[in-house]
Amino acid sequence: MAKALIKSISEGVRVFQTDSAVAKAVIKTVLRTDDRETIDLTAARVAKSFERKPFPTTAGIQTALDELRAIDPVKVKTAKFEDFVDLRPLRELEQEGFFK
């Protein structure tokens, strides 16, 4: 199930990065705007910021931990990246050549 989710996210990113018409249509719908400049600028910025290989980063996990600190500061203090992330499905897809 995890691999299927990762594949669908990655495929969505690929389409967004390679088909500007689709990307702009999605942005137009989500932002509910017809402003061409806003749509073009957003499409360009978002396409650059997406990674086709959705590997979690230490910084991303730290952001989540910072948010959770208010709820349970003791557990968050001892939490590690590895406590929250299982990279096996991503590594398997990478070995299978999915991201090429």
C-alpha cells in the first residue's frame, strides 16, 4: 500500500513538472483564479519545489516535531528521525527503477 501511494504521488509530480497545461489547470482550480500571471508564476515555482522521489528530510521531520513539542515535550525531546520514517518502500521503488 505504501509503495502504491508513493507511486501515485511521484506520478502526479512528474505530470505536474512535464505537462504545464495540466499543472496550470490544477492551479487554476485550486486557487480559484483566472489571473494568468498568478497561475504561471505558481506553476513555475511549484514545479521546481516538488521532488519526484519523495524522500522525507530531517528538516521536514524536525518541523513536525517542533509542532508536536507543545503536546508532549518529553517524548519529542528524545525522538529521532528513524522513529518516524521507514524508507524501505522508497528504496524498493528506487531499486526497481521506478523513478527513472
